[in-house]
Amino acid sequence: MKATSGAAEIAASVRSGALKARAVVEAALSRIDRHNAMLGAFTEVTAERALAAADAVDAKVAEGQDPGPLAGVPFAAKNLYDIKGVVTRAGSLINRDNPPARQDATLVTRLEAAGAMLVGALNMGEYAYDFTGENVHDGPSRNPHALDRMTGGSSGGAAAAVAAGLVPLSLGSDTNGSIRVPASLCGLFGLKPTYGRLSRAHTFPFVSSLDHLGPFARSVKDLALAYDALQGFDEADPAQTKRVNEPTAARLRHPVPGLRIAVAGDYFAGPAEAQAHVQKVAGALDATKVVTLPDAQAARAAAFLITMAEGAALHLDRLRQRPDDFDPEVRDRLLAGAMLPAVWVERAQKVRRAFREKVLRLFDEVDAILAPATPMKAPLIGQKTAPFGGIELPVRQNMGIFTQPISFIGLPVAAVPVWLDGEALPLGVQVIAAPWREDICLRLAHQLETQGTCRAPVARGFADD
Amino acid sequence: MAYKPFDADALIDATAPLLQLHVAPEHRAGIKLNLKTASKMAALVEQVKLADDAEPAPVYRP
């Protein structure tokens, strides 16, 4: 198995008996061992567990049993997912005093049930309150396409691991953009499904009103295979909506005639660099219409306030007892969040419903909306501010200005990686659809990949491994 | 009545003791910065016109 091998390719070889799952996992563990110190992607490697899972897959193949659609595919999960026997640190120092998790996160269980093999836990911004991928306790995750640059966060390790070819699949979380921002900066496909689509059970939360989980991959087929395996109702997540599974992988190639696609204007029309990437996608999809998401700036502001307040409520006791053990930037945001007037947050929740109603009306006229995933390409690690619309603002709070209004109302999004000619770094575009239409996001992403408009290569320097 | 400028120090001094939060002197500047950002966000949120019967997003279902 090579660094560039995808999940579908690995699973096909393992299922046919041409490749042993054990050989796949050994190759993945070897790559992690050689490259992780440089990348800061993994915080825990579950080698023993992965090898046992591989042997179980190989035994099934030998016995003629179905080993699952992701047979022998190595994957890893952001370290806010529970992994039985491992302490769920959620990027923090404080949670390391907790006992090891007694069971796996539901989504980890789902991928393993499909034959995939968990190889470890991934670095992340502290308590997921981060867009940089920098972690003061574990060090930064580094962008495999430029090691002195940010991965983006908070699912930074999840993006680094896939972009460097350590694994073909990873699991992240996205409250305000934490899948789409690192997918954009690391040049990956990422899926943030509809709010309530996938179970969040047995993961460390951040903002219950806004938390989503989802996968990263280097191809849309792999992303869809993972998403299909992750679906299914789970009573352990009270926010999950009961829906039948809607598989997507087998239907990616089905043509989608007559899809009406528009570019998000106004608030989303911002920086020229980001717009150039959106226009490349819009041109490939023949999207000439422009739509305005009314009150997008207020929507982003409302998401910002809800995040501060709910995050503070979650961590209040830790803020009282151990303020000096937080990342100082996270602590100060959470302390401020504890002090917000309740009326601000209550009004923000009303704006959330009002914004939802206005945006859903747009889907009477269009099937998908394109918007940048980030305002810029990967900043340098340690860079504190950057120009946003001509004003120098904190990177940590503002990399999600275009993702935040979308997750605020829970719309499904595929982040697709775009490289302009001659450019060394990518920038992602959000392909946004109406609630529960992940199929549209993924089919359009697949079309863009097939046309060559979008691609997610393993980073140079890691690809020949 | 004209609004007074947002006073982050007053908010910190009023709420921290109520919440039993200790604000170390070296933490105050960061908290103030975040509260000022939040106040700007709240101003943006207040600009959205809402009817009296506007429902918040989360609806409890028994």
C-alpha cells in the first residue's frame, strides 16, 4: 500500500484477497512512525488495536465472509472522539486527568463495522475552539504542503494525516468550520453533513447547538464511502434526527441534469484570492447566477455569540478550578463567553431561525450554492493576524467567516480543494445544498474531481513513500 | 437616550464574582478584547428585525 492509495482502492484489493489488511496497517503505522514528529498529526497511535482489527478482516476474507465496504482501510479520529482505553483529551491539558474512555464513539464503531481499522487519535485545537490547528500543549499540526504553515483547525491533525498520506480517511468535527477550514488549507475533500445527520455520541462536545461530525478524504468516492458507513440513527445523541440511510457512493456517477447552481454574493464575495477559486469552480459548473444570503453577517455574529456562551457554560467549572491550565487564548474567549448578557444569546437563537427561513427560500430557485471555505490560503504557523477585507484581524477568530453562517443553520457542505495554475497552496470552496441533500454536495464534488477542477493530492515529499 | 460606550471592565467586575470566576490581572486584557468583539457581534445581531412571535431555533419536543 502506497501513501497515495485511497480507501476504495485498498478496500477492493483487501476484499479480493490481493492485499492483506495486516500489510496495509503495517505500512500505515510505519509512515506514521516516520513522519508524525514532523507533522504533529497524531497524539496517540493505537497500533495493537489496528493490527488486531486487520487480522480480523483478513480472517473474514479467508473464510469467505464479507469484510465490509471499507475492509482494511486505515483511519484515525480527532482526539475528541472516544476511543476505548484512551483518554479523550479534546486538545486540552485538563482532560488528560480523566479516566480512559470506556467505549468508542459511535462513528468509530460504524467505520470499524464497515471493515476500517482505527490507527490512532489526532491533534486538534484546544476544546475545538480554534481555526489554526495550533495546540499549545501538543504543538501545532503542520500543513503537509508547506510545513511552516497552518493546517487550519480545529481538526488540524485530521487534515494533516490525510494530506500527508498517513491514512486515506479521517474523522473530524465542525462547529463553525473546523472540517471545512482545514480541508481548505490542506487541499482535501471534507464533508460537513446536515446538522443532526450523524451521531455525535461519545465525543467531547463544544457547542451542542452547532456541533457536527464528518469525514476527510483525498477523493470524493472515499468521502462518500465513509459517509455512507457513518449514517444510521443512534438514540445516544439527542440532537440526531431520525432518518433512513441515504447512501451516496453508488450514485456519484449518476448525472445530475438541470441542477441550478449559484455563487453566494454580497457577504461571501470578499477577498479576490478566495473569489478566484470560487470562480474556477463556478466556471466548471456553468454557474452564472449570484444569490444573496440575507443577513449573513448577522448570522455569523449570532453563531459567534452562541459559541462563546455555550462553550463557556460547558467549561465553567474548569474555568473556575483550572484557568491556568487552558490555552490562554481559549480561556480568555471562554471567560468572556461566561459574562455575556443572556439577551444577546437568546436573540442570536431567534436570528438563527429567521436566517434559516430566508436561506431555505433560496433553495426554491437553486439546488446548490458556492462560497469560499476560507478567506485566504494557509497562514504561517504562529501568525496572529491577517488582512480581512483590508483590516488586520485575528486569524484564530476569522478564518471561519465564510463557514460560520452555513453551519449556523446546519446546511450540508462538501469542501472541495482548488489549486490555481502555478500555485503551491490550495484554497477550498464550499458546495452547499439544502438540508439533507448531502447527495447533491457529493455529486457536484465528484463532477468537479472528474473534470479535473478539484484534486486532493498527497503532499509532495510524502507521496512517493 | 444615547448609549454609553461598551464598558467591558464594568461587565467583568459585575459578573465575575457572581459566577465565582477569578479574573487574574494578566487575564483581563484578553477577556476585555473578547467582550468588545462580542459587543460588536451583538450589535450586528440586534440589527436583524424580528417579530414579537419569532421563535428561537431550538424547539423543545417532549
